[in-house]
Amino acid sequence: MPAFFLQSGRAQYGKPSFATVALPLLMLLAGCGSHSGDGDGSALTSRPSVPEFEVVVARQSNLSLPVEGQGTIAAFQRSNIGALVQGPVDRIFVRVGDRVAKGAPLFRMRQADYRRRLDEALAAVKLARAEAEQAERTNERVQALKPRGFVSLSRVEEAETAVAVGRARVAQAQAMAATAQQALNDTIVRAPYDAVVTSRNVDEGVYLSTLAMGGQSSVLEIQEVGIVAAIVSIPQDKLGQIRRNQRARLFIEGFTQPFESYVAVINDRVDAQSRTVEVRLPLRNPAYEVKPGLSVRAEIAIPPMPALVLPRRAIAGDSAAPFAFRVSDGKVRKVPLRIRPIDFDRVEVLSGLTSGQRVVLNPASTLQDGMKIKERTVVPQKVRAGNVAR
């Protein structure tokens, strides 16, 4: 049906009225106006948000980092026990692992020859005494005749000399007898201190010599382990921090708990190859549970010193160029740092920050210098005892 329009009661074709054209246009504009309004609201709500980060305050603490050293447990004393007199070994009284007290017999040399020499020496003493007594009686008779002039002066002198010679021979014989007695006593070798037998080098029947060359001389090895010592090496740059009697803890292989000790000896020699200094730390070992030869790590306590400490989570970059983001007036500033590791969780800040400044924790890779952030302060945990003094 062709469109037509009524105007003044007459029908006209092709020429629309103002009302019929304006109505659709107004509806279109209303729809566009509604859509434009929604677009304006979306633009207001899509502004970029400010990122939020955890922030920690850098604080100065009294840091006490122990000086560490690696080493070995050693016996307080170790001795290779040999024969005091030469001859064949007659009997060994101990075995490896035996604990012996000071003065206990360890082994015995054959005694027959030494007993015979002692008997000869004792007989020589008797003979010398008899001769000396005879000389004294003769001298008494001569001295009695001397005032009456019945003996010559030379005879008097001979009698007096014979007495002196007799006494000297007695002393000589007694000394030889004492030597023979000592040699007999030395055929039994005794422990010089409380110890444990750690090695047996010969068996019965072996001929032992007391000479420096020729023949076996060491029968047993013993060690005093009632007290042991940790012999550890520390870097030479730590030497200035170590003093005698400083407290220390020993972490010994095979034991779950550390042992308390102290610095007893600081060697004056610096090893030119390793650039280390030897330190000895004693440890009482009444049950002999700590064995010589075990590896040990020593932690020597040093006096606390002030240090600026930060969590490792606040450090970005690599070990060659570490940095952090300091927060000031709602913005972050990238600051290069010089740090020193303390443990797995903390570092000491040597330069770049001061106490009281706020630092971003876990900085994102998108964080840039000068960006605005929201802060969420983190309360630091209590510092572990033993590392930082309160």
C-alpha cells in the first residue's frame, strides 16, 4: 500500500509532515543520549588504582655474628709407648679399646737378665761395705797408736785413705745397685696418665731396642680422651675478633646437640697456604663418647656490635648490585645498597639506608623509581636469640 499523508482533508503523496519526521529523530537522540551517559560513568570508574605493598622499617640492632671454623676433634694427649729397657716383650697386659688408669701396667719385658744384674750389684754393695768396714777398723787401730809414736806418718795416711776409698766404693756399688733396680722396675711399663688404648703395634716375643736406630720401640698407642680438644681453623681476617676464654659452641658430627666450650689456645702461626689461624677449644669427655678424629664446626661468640638489619625479602637485584625501594611521601625511591649476609633470612646493610627508613618488602618486577604506592606496615618478628643481643 503506497504511503500517503493527509493534509487539510486532501490526500498528497511523497511530502511528509514535520511531526512524522521529528518523532523518530527524537527517539534516536534519546537512545544515543542514554548510551552516552553510560559511557561517561564507565570512564569515571576505570581510573588506574595505586598498588599496595608491605613495608618494613629498617632498624638498628646489636648484632652478634659468631666466628665459624672447621676442624677435627683431637685427644688431649697421645703417646706412643715404647720400652724403657731393651729386650724381648714378655707379656702385654692390655688390648685395643681398654681404658687404663694412670700407673696401670701396660706390658712387661723379660726380667731374667735384669734380676741377675741386680743380684750382682747387691753383692758388690755387700763386698764394698765389708772392705770399708775393714778399712775403718784398721784406721781405728792406727789412730790409737799414733799418739805414742808406734806408727809412721805414712802409715796413718794410708789408713785414712783406705777408709775414704772404702766409703767411695760403697757409694759406687750402691749407685750401681740402684741403677740395676731401676732397670728391673722399667721392665714393666705403666700408663703415664688415664687413657684408652688405641693401637697395639707388636706382640709378645718381639725384641725391642731403646736405641734411636735399629729395632722396634713402640708397643702401644694410648690417648687421653677424658678431655678432648677441637682444633679448628678460622680465617685470618677474623683473628682480631678472637680472644682467649671467649665462649663457643661445638657442632660435632654424629651429635644432634652442640657442646659448650671456650677458646683455650690461639696459635701465633698463620698458615701461609690457607690463610687461617689454628684455635683450640677443650671439651670434657668423661664418658669417652666424643672420639678423636670426628669432624667439628665451632661457633665462637663475639661481643655484639650495632648493625642495620633488613629481611632478605626487601633486597632486589643480584649479589653484585643489590638495591631496595625506600618509601617516602607515598612514593618509592630506588637506592643501591652494600650488604653482608647474616643468615638465610637477614642481611646487614653496610651503606645505602639509615635506621628508621621504610623499605618495600617483596618488590614486584614492575615497581619503578618514583611510583606511588600504598603502604601496609609489617611488624618484624622477634630476633632469634644467639645472633642478636638484646
